[in-house]
Amino acid sequence: MSTHPLEIRSLNVAYHRKMVLWDADLCIRPGRSTAIVGPNGAGKSTLLKAALGLIPAASGEVLFYGEPLKKVRSRVAYVPQRESVDWDFPVSARDVVAMGLYKKIGWCLPVRARHKRMADEALADVGLADFAGRQISQLSGGQQQRVFLARALAQKAELHLMDEPFASVDAATEQAILTLLRRLKDQGGTVVCVHHDLDTVAEYFDDVVLLNMRVVAQGPASEVLTPDNLRKTYGARLTLLDEAVVDLSRPGAPRES
Amino acid sequence: MMESFWRVLLLQDHNTRVVMAGACLFGAAAGLAGTFLLLRKRSLLGDTLGHATLPGITLAFLLAETFGISPRSFLWLALGATISGVAGMGAVLLIRKTSRLKDDAALAIVLSVFFGAGIAMLSAIQQLPGGQAAGLERLIYGNPASMTSSDAWFVLLASLLVAGVCGFLFKEFTLLCFDESYALTAGWPVRPLDALLMGLVVLVTIVGLQTVGILLVVALLVIPPAAARFWSDDLRAMALVAAGAGGLSSLVGVVASALLPGLPTGALIVLSAALFFGVSLLVGKKRGLIIRHLLEREAARRLRREHVLRAIFECAEDMQPVVTLEQVLAKRPWKKNELRSEISQLTDDGLLTTEPSGASFQLNGRGDSEARRLVRNHRLWEIYLLNHADVAPARVDRDADLIEHVLDQRLVDELEDLLDEKARERLVPGNPEKKLP
């Protein structure tokens, strides 16, 4: 039995017969922060969504803490992309954060004062203590992102899966997220982020997964971010094709991991 | 006329009481369920659903005729309506799943095909010897006056059921409508919840057949919640307002149609809901046109005032403290009249000391400190934009009273230093709050 927070074995995902992920193998190490990096359309968000069962996978196995997600849901928190919801929705920042507590509150029971206090604490942790009562459309983009983080925090999970938390946020939010990542790790938690910015990867994250439809390389940032690996991930498509041809001609060739 | 008016208002008829209570409850239930339908962005599905009930109703009628059951029984027709309404929704889902058509196309196809089939069967019924379609027409255009007390009991129970489910599952439905994928990952049964919500909408539609009819039932699902959105940014309040608006519109519609016999009740109910929508659009407390216009005008006025104060301050900074109208005019492309009126306003507010002729003026103590604050804020924002071009555009908020309200103190200190440095190099005017060494 594996104790890895997240382990993915030969995950294949297709949209309308077009393959998006090819045999993705992935192993997230506990107590560390991992960035999933790759060019646009490389399937970074798809990987997270398929792992969480939000989109169907054609084949493959996904284990959280050695178990299927169903059994360990409360240990896993998901932070979707900010653009995935309508921020004009008539709720306050506190209401959104309280959604992270709904499972704890249980069916049909209302959100009580102590849940609101818990939501406010989570908001304070991301530096939004003064914005709890504000309608969510009146928050800046970075503040909205932090509300999503606070919702995941309120859930008190061990593994956090975040889809592009750093996308177009301001400096204050970037700092708030970084502080949060450090704190989650200090508490023994694990963080996985889809990340778009190559410049900051090594600085922000311990581990890196380079992804372009398949996993090109994974491991500690310093070992993975080599010019060769980056060329394989971002570089001319020709390189990839050449390799595919080589792979096909040698069916027994060992996979790169 | 007066007599009938009082008869209606004082609920002297048993029948009027039943109809009013039934219509009112239905309106409230529709407003409540419609709130979630609207927030789930499924309003058009409600419309398709309403139209898709017609073939089921006509088929139920035909079957009843054939087998000799009383074809007018509302519950029997409602059963047919439910089955074909659900089949219509299933068809929408099927088209969406198996083709790459977008939702609007799938909805339009199902709506027109189902309604077309219903109309075809309806005209067949009308040509049957002895077959009376009158019982069906009341379901198409709505006629609550035909409600019997057993129908009213059905409406009452159904409305209470809808209200109860919406109340008990309020937070679950909220999560479903706001962020479905998060709900899924948190382990909520999203699909059953969605099916339940749609089931409530079906129930409301069936109940509404008798009140507003197939064609207009969507109006009571959508208009009251849409109107309620103008009044509140809080979902709980919005749902209550929507329920109230739905109930009230139904009540007003029923009373109006009792007073104006000959006009269809369903249409009058929808029109009174539309009236409520129009009023909300204008005077709604949160998003009404008037409040938004006032806020925008206030913002524009504040901006102009700040521009004038800054311009006067900068003129005084460059030259002598007494500033003329022409100097300020040269600063910005503004209209002379506008500037004049703003300056007399500032004088009245005790920020400027103006010559009797109005041609020249000077910032007094209060005006000077206000202008300094504005200029400092503005220059710091400018420096911020210059030096943090990557993130600044999302962050700059000139409306904020002080830059410190938006950016943290460390960053502001850094910007102040930068401003000093640039001022020493004479690239930009300095921070008016500080004396340069």
C-alpha cells in the first residue's frame, strides 16, 4: 500500500477522440509542494480534473493515499480555476468559504455562528479578514483567488490540488499564496499546483512535473528543470515526433520517467 | 362594478378564496424554485419544459377518451404532462450528450418539436366528434378560475413540498448552483441534487399549468427571481423576495382578472410580474438603474473635484500660490463652465479662497492638505504603475481614499522612496507630504 498523497498510473484522457493525456504516470511526494508545468494545451488542468473524477478518463488508475478518491475525500481539497465560476453570484466571501465546511455541517443543517467564525478565520489566514461580508463580485481578481484558497483551508485537508492559483494575481495575493503554501507544508500537508510561469517555478516549488500530453519528467525542481527537459516540453514539436518514431521502432524501449 | 370589486377583495366567494390561495402559493413556490433555476442558468430549460408538457396532456386526454375515464381530471392530465415534460428534458440531455450542438440549439429543437406534436394532437382532438378541447385550452392559456378545491389542495401540497425542499436543501442547492465541480470533489451527490432541483421545477411547471398555462409558466419561474436580484446581493434575501414577488404577482393577476372578466388570468399574472420587474429594474436597492446612475454620477463628480484640486495644487507648486483660471484651464482639456462651477463649489466648501471676480484663487489650509493627500496618492499610484507594470493594472484603485488601503505598507514605503529618488533626479514632481533634503 502506497502512502503517496497522489499516485497516477497510465492515465489516458481524450476529448472527442482527441487524446489529451497519454499514459501519464505521476507520483506526488508527501509534505512537499509540486508544480505541474507545461505549455498551453498540454493537459495540466485536465490532469487534475481527471484525477479528481471531474472528467472521465479513458483508462488508468488514480490513488489518493493508496485509496480511491471516494474513500478519502475529506483529506483532499480542490481549488478550481477562478474563471470556473460566476462571481456575480449573490453570496459574500464568508458564504463561499463556508462551503468548505458544508460536508462537516452535514445534510440539511444550516450554517451556524461557529461555522461562520471558522470561515472568518480561514479568510484571515489569507489576509481577507476585512472582506468577509463583501459580495464576491466586489472583490479584485486576486482577492477572489484568495477566497477560493480560504475555502480549501476551511476544509482542513491534507492534500491541496490547485488549478493555476498564481494566474494573473497581484503581488499581495502572490505573497499570501506563498505564505500559505509554506504553512500548509509546515503542518505536514502536500500541495500540487498547476503553474504557468517557468520563471518562478524553481523558487516557489520543491518538485516539478513537466507535462506536455505525457509526463516528460518529474522530480526535484533542480533536477527536472534542465534545458534538455524543457526543450522536450516546450520546444519544437519535431523533437517530440522524432522520439515517438524512435519509440515505435523499438517497442521494448524503456519509458522515461 | 364596485360591488364585484368588494366581493373579490373581501374574499366573499368560496371559489375566489380557493383560487387566490392556490395562485398565491404557486407564485411563491415558483419564485423560490426559480431562484435556483436562474442561478443555475437554466431559465430556458424551464421554457422548454413548459412547452414539452403539451403532447403528454393531449395524449392523456386521448387515452382517457378511449378508455372512458373522465378526461377532464386535472391529476390525470398532470400525469401525462409530467411524463412528457421529463421526456423533453431527457431529450435535451440526450442531444447535448450525443451531438456537439450547443444548449440553445438543443433547447430550441426540443421545445418546437414537442410543442408541434402537441398542437397536432390538439387539433386532432378538436375534430373528434363530440370531443371537447375546452378542458385542454385552459391548460394552455391558464385559467385558475376553473380550479376545484381538490385542485387547490394539490397546489397547496405541491407548493409546500417545493418550499420545504428548497428550505432544507438551501445550502446544498447554493453550492450546486455556484460551483458544481467543487461540490463534486467535496463528495456531494451532484447529479441526484441536480435531478431533484429539476424535479422541483417540473412540479412547479405542472402546478402552474392551471394557473398561468403552458406558454407562460416559465415567466413565473424566471421573472420574480430576476426582479429580486435587483434588491439584494444575498441569496437568502433574494429567494425570499422572489417568493414574495411571485405570490404577489399571482394575487394581483387573479384580482385583476376577476375585475376585468374576458382577460386571461395567466396573462394578467405575467404582466403584474413584469410590472414588478420593471419597478425593480428602476428602483432596486442594489442594482437598480437609478441607484447605479446616482453612484456613477457621484463617482464622476468626485473625480472631477479631485482633478481640479490636483491641478490647482500643481499650478501652485510650479508657480506662485495664487492661481488663475487660465493656468488651471491649460492643465487639462476641460470645459470652462464646468471648471468655473467646480471652483465656486470648492470655495463654498471652504477649500479655496477666491478673488471676488473669480479669476484667481488659492488653496487655503484645509484645501491644501486635502490636495496634498490627493496628489501624493496619485503620484504613488503612478510610480507603482511604472515600476510594477506586470501586476499593477489589476491592482490600481484610484478610488481608494489612501493607497495604503489597497497596497501593504512595505510596498508603499518602497514607492515613497522611489518617488523621492525620481524627484531628486527631477524626473517627476516630488511627494508633497515630504520636504526634500
